[in-house]
Amino acid sequence: MSTKTSRAPLKTLALSAIGLTMIAGFEGYRERAYNDGVGVQTIGYGTTTYADGSKVKAGDTITPERALVRLAQSATEHETRLKACIGEVPLYPYEWDAYVSWAYNVGTGAACGSTLVRKLRQTPPDYTGACAELLKWNKAGGRVLKGLVTRRQAEYKLCLTGIREDGR
């Protein structure tokens, strides 16, 4: 998928189409709001809030088209927050895709307070260690979930090698 040339300044990176489809594939589309298993109402492709900031409520519905629009908007919001906490650390585009996918799933609050971000911000950045941190985020509600293990392994592989593998 990629060639390892040099890492780019974070401010120049944006989630790629590959990264966006990876998120969509792992989140899956749901027309009706559902409880995500840890008490958060979710709809579409893992959306928990709407563009106006309101929260998804039980009984809400969304069309596939609106869900894709919201996915793109939400991914951009996650990118902005993640860039703010990571700072000026240069990354390969595929590393960025992996980190945005992870942050989309765990939330930027958790991501920004993580050891993964600390490893990126240290001097020099521990790129391999940061990628390895992805594998630790495999639990929801205190339980290891097979779907999260699969997703984290795919993000880890993408982060290290630039090769997308969605586990299917």
C-alpha cells in the first residue's frame, strides 16, 4: 500500500479513504440507535453525537447516506482533537490512519490521555512502542472482546507496515 519515504508533519496529514473505509468496516452500519454494550447510544457508523453536538437517543434512525456524511464529519472532528494532543510529531499517513481509527473507537479523551500519545510525544518519539499500544485497547466494559482484538490487530499492522488488514 505504501512506501516508507519520510514522515510528514502532522498538520499536513488527513485521514485517507483507506482509513475511512477501515473505520466504516469495523464500526458497521446500523440504521437504528443501539446500546454499544457499555451504555452509549450509537447509530450509523459508530456515531454517538450529531453534528450539532446533541447525543444519539434510543429510537433515533439514520439513512445510509446521512450515516456516511456523519462518519466523515466525526472522523474529521476526531482528527482535529487528536492532532491537538499529539502536537508536532511527524507521522506516516498509514500511522495516522491507524491512530484515527483507534481514536474514533475509544474517543479522543481516552486517546489523548493514553500512553500511546505519550510515546509519540517523547523525544525521540517511540513509533514502534506507540503502535504496540494499540493492541492494549481490546476491552469494553472491562471484558476483552473478539471484535476489538481483531480491530486492534488490523490497526497495529497498518500502523507498522502500511498494510491494511481488516480481519475478514
